[in-house]
Amino acid sequence: MESKETSKRSRLLEAANKLVHRQGFNQTTLADIAQQAEVPLGNVYYYFKTKEEIGHALIEHRANFYGGLIAAWDKLPDPRKRIHALIEEVESQRQALAASGCPIGSLCQELHKDGGVLAEKAATLMAAILSWTERQFHLLGKGSESADLALHLVTVLQGVSLLTHTFGQPELILRETSRLKKWVDSL
């Protein structure tokens, strides 16, 4: 059973995760997070001394979430099926992507504008996805092409996520993920 303290911290972190995805890191205040989590604002400082600490915890939270997805995908017997699982995850999130954009891509882009340690830590999220995808292409026997193939795949997924959000059209995800799956199958 989760302790009362862990529960409050978890609620604050989940509130930050939702708010930052919906409105951005810089637009999300500690007061917003406290209100969403139904925790008094003064209590926020017990768990997170600064907004930057929330940012670090949020990045770790997202890393754990995507790490769990990757661990599940790694159980699939074939690297091609693993790559399809990545593509299908984006496909399954098309409504959220249309509403708020990619939770990793948007965060990385926003934090990179400010630079600093938080931006560098956020970039590790995207680097982990690229690295995992490159490994899958290596396992498919693509050798020295693997890094470029991974970059292409992740770039297309990020690009279609941006356009889906920009135009509010989730069907764009379906069009592009269908093409990507055929492309992966042709390799």
C-alpha cells in the first residue's frame, strides 16, 4: 500500500505530467500543479523545492513510462514486430497527439529553447528512443544503415505528431503510420 506521502508526491507528479503535456512546462505553474493534484500549494515545496526539481522528476517519470513500453516490446520475438509496436504506440495515441502534441518531443523542444541541465536531461528521452530503434534495425541486419534508418523512423513519427497537433487531425497519424509499417516490412 502506498503511503500518504508517496501518494501526494505521485499525485503531484501525475498532475505535472498531464499539465505539462497539455500546456507546456513554462506555462505550468506550481499553483496549477497543486490545484490539479488537490494538494495545498505549500505542500508542493515539501516534495519539490523548485519547479526545476519537478522538471527532473517529470523527465524521470516519462523515462520510466517509455522504459516500460520498451521492455514490453523487447519481449516480442522479432525486431520488425518491435518496430511495429513503436509505430502502433504512436498510432494508439493519435487523439492525445492531436490535442497536445508528443509528450517527449514537445518537452524536449520547449526545454531546449532555455538550455541548461533540464534540457540536456530531456534530450536523453529522445536519445533512448533513437538508440533502441537503431538496435532493432541492427538486429534486422541493417548494419551501418541502422542509425540513419532509426533517425528516419523517429523523425517521421515526430513530424507527423507535430502536424497532427498543428492541424488537430488524428487521421494524419493513421496515414503516416500505415506508410511506415509498409516501409519497415520492405526492408
